[in-house]
Amino acid sequence: MYVSCLAWIDPSAVMQLVGVELNNNDALSSIRGVYGGVGFTLIAVIIFFTLKNLRHSLLLLAGFWIMYALSRLITIGIDGRLGDFGTKWLTIELLFFGISLALYLLLSKNLKIIKA
């Protein structure tokens, strides 16, 4: 949520995290849209799924985190080694994927036991 708020308020600050300078209004509006608008939409969808079906929410989060990680792995394969920022976030994304998937599987297993 922090990055989404920051993107709407100061999109340049978001991109400074990765050493990119935004020097035109199209770039500013794109960061506001992707990191701000899409970010807030994802937050709303995750909250909705969490309230309606926790298992689906966990599966959505697992997919979200693994796709982020996959994107970084593709970058490594095509463009080469990541910097400190990308390496740190790849580790975090893989960890969050593992946690989300493990919780999903545990919840699914517990529901099967309860139904049996």
C-alpha cells in the first residue's frame, strides 16, 4: 500500500528506488497508473477475496508473488545479474510465494479433514 500511495503522491520517488529518473508527464502518469492505480486495485481484490474465500486469496497471492519472481528470473536469463535491489526483492517474493502456497495447502488439507 505504501508504494501505491507514494506513486500517486510522488511517482519519481518510486522510481528512485531503482535509480530511474522520470522526466516527462507520460512517465509520471504511467507510474501513477501502474504502481498507484493497479496497486490499489490489487489491494481491493485481495481484501475482497480474503473476506469471501481465504483459500482463493492465498492462491491469488501465491500467483502474484511467483509472477513477480518469474519476471526477475527472466531478466536474469535475458539481461544478466540483478543489482542489490532486485536480488533482495527476488528473495522476498520467493519467500512470500512459499508462505502463501504453504498456507493455502495447509488450509486445503484442514478443510478436507473437517469434511471427512
